[in-house]
Amino acid sequence: MGLQIPVGSRIRKSPFHGALLAHGLTHATVYNHMLMPASFGDPGAEYEALVERVSLWDVACERQVEVVGPDAFELVQYVSARDMAGCAVGRVRYAPICDHEGTLLNDPMILKLAEDRFWFSIADSDLLLWIRGVGAERGLDCRVFEPDASPLGVQGPRADDTMAALLGEWVRDVPFFSFVEVEHEGIPFLLCRSGWSGQGGFELFLTDGSRGRALWDAVWAAGEPFGIHPGGPTLNERIESGLFSYRADCAGEATPLEVGLERFLSLDREDDFVGKAALLAERERGPARRLVTVLLSGKRLPATSEHPWPASGPSGDLVGEVRVASWSPQHDSNIALALVSSDVAGGGFTTFTPSGEELQATHLNFFGE
């Protein structure tokens, strides 16, 4: 029967969990201590729905860290390598968070709900503990906690049609990385134009966990005329679209400069922030490694990120590793992300799959460029 992971009480379930089971969830992983849907049994159909129609995702594992109080902005600004000054209420900024050595700890979206209230919409790490610790050490007057907020993703070229059918034509005018508070048939949520795909769409931040099934069913009904399909973050589509996955793509041991996030850093701002000195020094000398997108030779690969694969340079020396790989319908080839030495990042290299198959990697682009 193969490896099975018991889903006990230690692994939290989202407010949409019942809907996932009703729609035939077959594969899941654990993300932020929560069950994260991975597939409903047909990855090809899920990819097709995402790029051609509309896909409905439970991404409640994208947990929120709320910072609220008189010193909330001071704390947010100090832990963020992206300048949050000038961000308006109702807007969002993608903001890498680093430790004092410049190592990336998380790459959240930061939502500004009020002048003294923010949400960090986080990737897979215990960022709440870091922010709470920094705030306490600096004696700042604010609360740091996890609110009742669970995102539901509506992604794909028919996402606007789906949400317009649910809420009205006004949703088409919501700008990218903006959000509005909504109550639909007694279900409260923030409607945000965002999402972890390159196809466009929305995330609905449900703020009453007891209404999860009601929100799922309402979106599903609105999307049925447009071919809605259950799904989740899709490995090959997100690599094709150039979307970074913290930890999966860097093992939690890289800097934002190494993984192509420099354009989201505010290194020249006047105020200090955690990791600023280290990042300035790295920018001056250049990053030791680069995250690159490559095409891989060989037969069609299944979507996999279970184990990184060693990458070898021209002389056979270890130069890094392939972090994730999959078949790309867009390129009609295997596609992968590799974190490798800057010396070889602009060219090709050799890698071996866990089964021992030798593959040739051909440089496609520097990630983030």
C-alpha cells in the first residue's frame, strides 16, 4: 500500500476540510502544521482547469500573523526587508523577512488592514514566533497572534467571471494586491486579488472559521458555469510562472539575493531593519549561489519535490542541487528549479535523479528575472 501519514489531531484541518473530502481529495501534505491539499487524483485535469478555466483551492494553510497596536507599524517595518512606508490601507506588499545574517525566514504578503493593524500571510515557517520575539525584545506596544483567517483561492482565467457571478461585476475592478471586506449571505471575508499562480484570480480570507463549507459551496456554485474544478498550488504551473516556494526551493537556507528576490528588497532605505547590513554586504560581493530555472533532458518526469538531486559541474564537482522538477506542458519538456553556484548558474550542468538516471540541465533563466 505504500507510505501513509496518519492525519491525527496534531495536524490541523482547515474550515474547508469537509468540502475537500466530498470532492475526492487523494493527496495532501503538511504546511504550517496544517493539512494542505495536493491533488484530487488527476494532476493533468487540475493543470488544465487552472490554465484554461477556474480552479478552487483550499489554501488555509497560508496562515496569518496579525500585528496590531500603537507600535504595530514600527515592528512590521523593522522585521520587513521591504519598505512598508507609504503602503495604503487595503493594499498588499510582498515582503521578504530575514534573520540578522540575511537568511530568508519567510516571504509573506503583508496586508495593511488599518494604520495600526497588519496581517503577514505566510509561507511554511513559524514566523509568528519570530515576529513575537522581536517585538518583545524591542519592548514594542502591540499584540502578535494568529487570527481566525483562512484563505480560499479562486484561480484561473475564469476567476473574475466566477467572483462576478458570486458578488457582482464590481469585483473586476479590484486592483492587483488590493483587498476589500465583504459579507456575502452572512459569510465574512476579505476579497483580495492575489494568489499563488500565474493565471490571476482571488484569495478569499474567511474570517469566521465556522462558515468554511458555506463559502466553498457558494464559490463552487458560482463557478460551475465556467468549468470550476477542485485543485491546489500546481508545481509545474508555478515553476512556469516563476513563483517562488519558500523552503521547497531553498531548504530555508538561502538569502533573498540568491533566490532572485532583490527587486522586493528596500536595501537603500534610511531606517534599519533585520538583516540589512548582511544583505548590503552580500549585494556588494555578489551572491554565492543563484536559483535558476532549467529544462531537463530525459523521459517525462512526474511532479516531484520529495528529494533534492545533486548537480554536478563540467569537472564532476558538486555545484548545488535540483530542488523541484516536473513535466512542463508549456515547454513540452521537463522543467526544474536548481540552487547552484553562481559560477555555473548561467550555463548547464548534470544531475542524477534519485533512481540514478543522468539528466542534462539547460539554463532557461535566472529565477526572478
